[in-house]
Amino acid sequence: MRRVAYLALLAWPALVAAGELEEEWSHAWPLSVEEPAAAYGLELTPEIYRTLHSPSLADLQVVDARGQAVPTLVQPAPAPASTERLQRAPWFPLPPPPLDDARWELIGETDAEGWLRRIETRGGGSSEGREAGAALVDLSTIQRPVAALSLTWDDAAAPLDSLYRVEASDDLESWRGVLRQGRLLDITHDGERLVRRRLELGQASARYLRLRPLPGQPAVALVGIEAVTRQPGAVAKPSWESLAGVRAEGGEFHYRLAARLPASLADVTSDSPYAARWRLESREAPDAAWQARTSAWTGYRLVEGDGELRSPPQPLLGSHRDRHWRLIADSPRSGPAPTLRLGYTSERVVFLAEGEAPGGWSPAAPGSGARRPRWHRCSTRCASARVKAGSRPPPAWASGRRWPARPP
């Protein structure tokens, strides 16, 4: 196991040597890794957020053994990875029009549930000249937007290289382009085979898709079409910070957020049942103008027998880490101030393993009680690491210069 860096919080301008770390930084965590890597990623914990002062997290920096800042970047939590699902899609061969501006007339027969059962084409050539290269795809049974079409053809059709266009319609009358040009490829050389079967559509929502080769391009003898949909990954469960409020004039309740958490959700709770119309605002400084962070919403807590019914959390208009928050009710409310809960998803610090690995610091006592940050792989080149020490009480905050940072 190798110690590579310190996660430090800037309190004074300059840092020139590892021996001065305690005097130059308010908090520091020695970082150790189990395997060497070019970059590392650390999930920030509530303990780290509470020691930060800058709203842009400029006072968070990773330094090496000599006290030199290494390239550091704070990133939002990664979006949940989606999974792909392939679904067989009914399709019908169409005659490709001889010219790019040629028109098709499509007459479809659907059943009582709207499924396409039969199609008749007019224009673009006689039925005797029909080729399997152009097709009409019925997506009426697929509930999600289609990200791509996966096509199959007879292996005997190789080699092939063709450009295709895809259009969408909901009524077989009006068509709109969803892919101007997509390449289908199946070639071999020296015993190696290169195949490209997908036409990427982004997120197409339509009942029908029409695909055909561009003018002058060879038709592909299709034997099957599958629709590719994407299933969103599981969303990370948010963490919550509860704030006690004080009553102000005009039906307002004021709160202070001590940690620099990236709040993106809001919830109002009360020990007693209630129903109210809320608006939430925030600001960084006590003399700054209030900024709206939500649209108006109805919050409630209703008790029914042994259970209760509560309003869902309200998403904020973006992510904010302001110090001061104001909850406004449309009508005056009696009783104590309700609890304001702010939900957030922890960000990550990504830093490059540059400079000299520190070796002069000893980990803090295990009984510091600080929750250890969790480490994750930030790319295929990242390794896992963990914090071995807790923090020290910070001195009074003093403004420091921002360390230059660049993404790894």
C-alpha cells in the first residue's frame, strides 16, 4: 500500500514544504492507495463539505509530499449507466424509390389495437421490382424511445458497404428525418471481419420508421430488424441534510446551511400534520438578493390511521450550495418553524498522481470519529484508494488564493 497525496483544505496562501502542512492548511487527510495509477477519484463526505468555505470549492486541493498542488478537479456524481434492450420489431419490405425526391404512397391496415397488419405501397417502382433493402418498421408495441435499429442480413450478402436514411412517422402520411446518413458495413480481409449493423437514431419516438438506401447506394437484403431501447440505470439514493429554521416576518422561515453541499432537492417536514403552499429561495451572503430555487409547490403531511401520507421531495432549479435559505408560505402559519431538508448527491474529487509521494505524516488517531470517504474508479486507468486519517479542528477562516487546476 502506497501513500500518494494529502487531501487538504486551504487556509493560508502559500505552501512550500510538507513540514509546514499543519500550519498552512486547516484540514488534511493523508491518502493511501492499494495499487499505483495515473489518476484517482474520491467521493466527498459530509465531514469534508462541512470544512469547506468557498462556494466554488476553491479551498479544496490535493497536494503531494512537497506541498505542491497536483491537478485536481471536482466532478458531479456520474450519471447512472443505462442498459440496452433489443426487441424484435415487425417490419415490411418496401420498394426503394428510384430518385431521392421520389414519393411513396403507403396504405396500411391496422387491427383494433393499432398494430400494423398489412401494407400496400404505390410509387417507387412495381411490386415485381421490390427489394428487401428498404423497409417500414412498426414500433407501435415499443413503449420507450428507440435509440438505434440493429439490422441483420444473410452472410452471403458480404461484402457490403451502404449508406442509409431513416425517417419517422405517426400516421404513414407525414415523415420527418431522424437519421440523414448511417453506414452499414460487412467486409472481410485476411481472415478478419468488420461488421456494422446499427443505425443510431438518438432517441426516436414514433409509431413507424422508414429506412432506405441513399440514391446510388446498394440495397442490403435484410432478414431481421430489432429496436434498441435504453433502460435508465438505478438513480443514486440522495443524502439529506436537515436544517432547523427560525420564524421571520411575513410568513417566512429562515435557515442556514453550514456545509457546502450541492443541494438539488428540497423537502419540508413537520411533527404535526399540515398542508401548505411553499416557495424556496436562497442566497450566499446576508445582504445579497434572494434567488428563487423552486417553483411553488404544495407540501403536506397527512395522518391516516397508523400510517401517514407525505408530499414527495421537490427538485430545485439546479444545484446550489448557498449559505442562507428562505421558505415562504402563501398564507401565515402558526407553530414552530418546519424542518427544511435539502437533498444532495456527493461529488467526486479527481486528481492526478503527480509529484513526490508523501512519507513523513502519520495517520490521525483511529478514534477521530470521521466517516471515511469512499473511493471509486474514475476511468479505466483509475485505482481504488481510501483515507487513513480523520481531520483536525480548523482555525479561523482566512481567505487564500485559488490553486490552479486542470482536468486530468
